[in-house]
Amino acid sequence: MYRSDRLKQVSGTIFALVAARKRELEAAGRHIIDLSIGSPDLPPAPHIIERLRHEVADPNNYGYTIQCSAEFNQAVAYWYAQRFGVTLNPATEVLGLLGSQEGLANICLALLNPGDLVLVPDPAYPIYQAGPQLAGAEIYRLPLTAENNYIPQLDRIPPEVCARAKLIILNFPSNPLAATVELDFFYELVEFARRHSILILHDAAYSELAFDGFRPPSLLQVPGAKEIGVEMNSLSKTFNLAGCRMAYAVGNPLMLQALAEMKSHSDYGPFEPVQRAAIAALTGPQDYVRQTALIYQRRRDLLVSGLNALGWSVNKSKATMFLWAKVPEGQDDHHFTFQLMEKAGVAVIPGSGFGEYGRGYVRIGLVQDEELLQEAVRRIAASGLIRAAS
């Protein structure tokens, strides 16, 4: 009576369960090092904060914004041209969002009908499945495993599935897997989608958190990608503006028009000062972005070396703020996660919370400073969980 059928289709997230147990332990006096949520712990660059501070002080900036300004769209187009060499029409090929998760949910409502089939990676961030399900669509899971380098094997999708599919959702560099692709994969993806008349939705939220000289490509670098696809990106991770809820979608004008119409029924544009801070981020110096990536790279190196020294074999990621780690042999990932929190005081997310193919892994966030990451390694060593499972 109090929940719609569509809401019953989507399960509660593992994030809520981990957060609830963390609160219980903290209420009992425990200190938990939280490596579970992918929330940046670093501040924005000083020039972005200063622009936001200045704009917030302007009493004329408190009205409805309806949609993002032309200046914001132009800033996104400028950034894409500088970063990827991609030309965008700011008026028709850029749309501002209240965070990429909002956009991912609303574009599914805008494009999908009940019974449509959507190709979704597994494991994947929960909204990639929940968005289509809330729209009444059916899900076909694309297994991402270590054996295929966590890249979908498009040639193994059954022909009858390809014939029915309307949309494919992908995310590189990926959350939770920290997997990456080269531009060649996007060429393959565009050719596959064109051949089967499938729309592409690509989430590139971690495009700038890359390490060791790797530069993640954009889907829109492929000629013709804008004819069948949309890419979303966010200022949350790139510019440490997570709480500002500022993101955008770029690409196919008709897909963006449908998304804009859907959004017009449920929200307005972002707060004007936030838009102007975003413009400062996109058009200003990018050295702070590179410094942020280097901080995460050092954290990755510290945590990987520390865990490997304990006997927990963890591979280095090439991008994102996460490590995707196989749990010690013979352990259930859900049980291991809660044992890690209770015995070591370290919170992570079990891989099964991201899909069936995540079972047996955990996602570890690089979202604390180096001192706390070192403390996390010491606590894990003292807990005996790794030795007991070896």
C-alpha cells in the first residue's frame, strides 16, 4: 500500500547496510576507517572555492535557474575540446545535470518503455540496473570478469538479445572495478551498436582520476558516436565538487532533448553560484586536477603495497578512486566485509552488492589520507583475517 510496484523491483543498497553497521559500531565507541563510499575527501581548487564564495554573496543569484546557462554549456564544450579534441554544439549537444546519478535515472525514464531490453554490466554501480528497472525495462547482464579484463565481450551476446536490445549502459574507467579501456574498444562498441540499432549510454565520471600516465578516452572521440550515444561526466570526482551535484550529458541531441523534457517534470537547474563555480573549474587551470590524480596514485601505491605485504594479493588500478580486491580464499565477500569492520574497524563494500559477478570481491575506496590508510593496513594485519584465510 505504501510502496509502488516499480519501487519494489529495486532492492535496498549494500551501502545502507554497511553504513548502518558502521553507525552501530561508532555508537559503541569504535573508530571506523571508512573506505566504503566513493566520496572525495579533498577540497576543490582555491580558485573554484573563491568563485563560489563570490557568487553566493550576490543576492541576485537566488532565483530559479530552470536549466543550466548557455555559459555553462559553452564551458563544457570548451573542456571537451581541450581534453578530448571533441567538438560539441553547446546549444544542442550539452545538457547540465544535478549530478550524474540523477541523469542516469532520468534518461532511462526518458528513453525506455516497459518491456524494452537494456544491456547492463555486471558488476556495476547500482543505478545502471535500477534506472532501467524503474522505467519498467528488462535487464540483460553482461558479465565482467578478470578473465576478460572486466570488458564486455560484445561478440558473445546472443543474436536474439542484440535484436531486442534498445540501450547499452557502460562505465569506463569503471566503478566498482577500476577497469579501463583503450579507444579501440569504443570503436568496437560504436560499430556493434550501429549494426544492431542500439543506443549507447556511457558514464565517464572517473575520466580524470587516472594514474601512471594513462589518459582515458571518451566515447565521443569515435566518429559517428554522437549519432547513437550520450556520455555523462561529473564535476564531483574531477574537481572535488561532489556535494554541489553538478554534472552534464553530452552527445546525441535527440537523446538529450528527451532527457531535458523528462527533467522538466521533476527538477530545475543547479543553483546559479554552483554553475558559475563549475564554469571556473572547466575553463580555469587544470593543474589541480592532475595534482588530485597524483594524490590518489600515491594512496593506491601505499595501500596496494601494504596489503600485498600482508599476503592479500591486490592489483594496482589504472584509474578511479577504488581498488577491486579478491577476498581471501574461501571467504564470502559479504561475511568478510562485516568481519573486517568489526575486527579491524575498516569499512569496505562487498562486491556482491554490485552484481552476481562481483561475488568474492570487495571494493576499497582510496578516500582517506595516507596516515589513515597506513593505519587501516596495521589494523587489518592485527585482525588476523588475512592470516586466518591463507
